[in-house]
Amino acid sequence: MKKEYKQLAPDYRLLLGPGPVEVSPRVLNAMSKPLYGHLDHKFLDIANETMELLRYAFQTENRMTLPMSGTGSAGMETVMVNLLEPGDSAIVCVSGVFGQRLRDMAGRCGAKVISVEAPWGEIIDPEKVREAFKNNSNIKLVAIVHAETSTGVKQPLEEISRIAKENDALLVVDAVTSLGGTDLKIDEWGIDACYSGTQKALSCPPGLSPVTFGKKAIEALNNRKTKVNSWYLDLSMIQNYWGQERTYHHTAPINMIYGLREALLMVYEEGLEERFKRHQLNSDAFVAGVEAMGLKMVVKNKEHRLPTLNAVSIPEGVEDAAVRKYLLEKYGIEIGGGLGDFKGKAWRVGLMGESSSRNNVILLLGALGDAFM
Ligand code: PLP
């Protein structure tokens, strides 16, 4: 007997976790359009517009601004494998799971890694980065997470950027949970290389990782002594598809790019300033609501809280998994549990992109109250 399968029909979910988040029907509709060939001039126009809109979102003039095929970790790996080679030294800032992942990748590239750490829930102290430069020579880059999704911390970048410049090192930034949800100024803040993901504040399904490389980062790439240790992520080849030459490297994920273009167009139509205001307003409302219930935020310093990812401390005696299961089964709402050191200790509420709305905040606050009060 041939096994019977039903047509795909996902249950209702409201995605208010760390990502993926809600996606507009406009984006899903764009993704369902017929395919062009990836070298068709009509598709190349769409690819060019996607790069233009990405420059808008990243607030940069960098020519090399493009979506890598793969999720946010592919962007992270792209930056690390293209900029680091065996024997290089890198300072990696670590105060959560994604800083740890960056450090792991830097080590896998054969670099000597100097960790600068902060307790989870706090920012990296720029003075510690300064000290790391004093105690080590020939540092090629400093890597840091702008929006640490495992803790809900927003890391200020300008002082660390100044320190990197003073020491002639590149600044690499993980903006997976910040791009499109909170201010990120690539050019003004002097960020040399940056990557993000599509499934967070850009409100697109997971599958692409926007990256941007400035002049100094491209110089470092061109001055490598060894080949990039990944064929698939080698930007020196990939830029020939996204640049003037249009030579085949790997097949572009056509419909993902349709989706990203539409999601970026929605960012452009709303305008960055308005979009950041909306994210901040909904996050403030959510925080006020949970604090009124007697709950506490993980990040104590309000200035350092992310509007996109709101980490709430789980009160003593409340069982993490039971509450999340209740929210999912009774309301169809997904929120995230804690990662790494925060497993069982924090809920992670993503109010990003389409998920960041007044109605979602009110619904989640009501559902949370019902779940454990
Ligand atoms: N960096 C940060 C800050 C993230 O939050 C994530 C994913 O949550 C990643 C990197 C990795 O992205 P992905 O899971 O899409 O590979």
C-alpha cells in the first residue's frame, strides 16, 4: 500500500519568539510568483533592486552589499572565512550564545582568538576591548554582536568602533536581530563588515543572510595570502555574480530573493525612522505590561535593552516549558525559551517586523497573565 500524505496545511501560529517571526502576506505572495532564470536580465534587475534596498536598510553606500544564500549563520561564516586566515589574530566579544558562535568560527578559521567577555545580560565594556589591544599586537579584527538574541542586550558600537580604528583593526558586527528593527548605521558608525538574517526584523522567511563589506574589508579580502577556506562562501567569486560580470557561481535562490525584495520594499515604504519608533513603542508597552504583572526583564539597564528581543526573567516556581506549551496550545502563540546559560531562566519575546504590533502585545500580555498568574 502506498502511504497517503495530505497537502500541507500548517496550524495557526502567532510567532512572537526569537525568529522566525510573522511574515506579511505580501512577502509570501511575492515568493509564490513564477521563476525567472537566475541569469535572466529581468531577474538581474530584481537582484540589483534588492541590493539597493539592502543598502538603504544597512544605511550604507557599500557596493558589496548582497544576500548570501543560507541563514544568519552563513552570513557569520562568510564574514569570518573571508576576513580571517591561519595565523591572524582576532578579538571576539562574548556575552551570549552568538558571541560564542562567532568565537568558535574565528577559531575554526585558524585565527588566534582573544576573548573579551561580559556577564550575560550586560554589554561589553569598551575599556576591556582597549585593554585587549594593549596586551596583544597585530589584531586584524574585532567581532561583536549588536543584538545578542540569547540575552536581549543591545550593544552600543560607536566607542568600540573608535578603538578598533585607533588600532587599525576591522570592526565586524552581527546584526541578525537588529537590522530593520533598531538603528544600525554601517557607514556613520564605521562598521567594516556586517551580516544579518532575513527571519528577524526584516520579516521574511529564513534562508538568506544579507552581508555588507566596506572598502577596508574588501582590501583585507584582496590582500589574503591564502585562498578563502570555503568555496561556497568565497566572496571574491560570489561578487562576480552580484557585480558587473554576472558570472555563474551557484544558482541564486530566486524565490527567496523575491521575498527579500518585497520585505525590504516594505521597510523602505515604512521608512527606517518610523519603523524603529514602532519597534520601540511596542517593546516599551510590552515591558510596561510584564513589569505591571510583577515580572522582571533580564537586562537591568533600560538603555541596553533591545526593542526587537525582549528577555523576561522566569519567576521562581514557574515552569518554563509548561507556560510556553500553554501559550502554544491555548492561543497558538510561540515565544522562545532561554538559550545556553539562560535555559529555563528566561522567556524570549520577539517583537520584530510584522510581529511588532499593538494587537500582538495586548494579546500576549493577556495570554501570559492567563498562563501563570
Ligand atoms: N546571530 C544572532 C544574533 C542570531 O540571533 C542568530 C539566530 O538566531 C544567528 C546569528 C544565526 O542565525 P541562523 O539561525 O539564521 O543561522
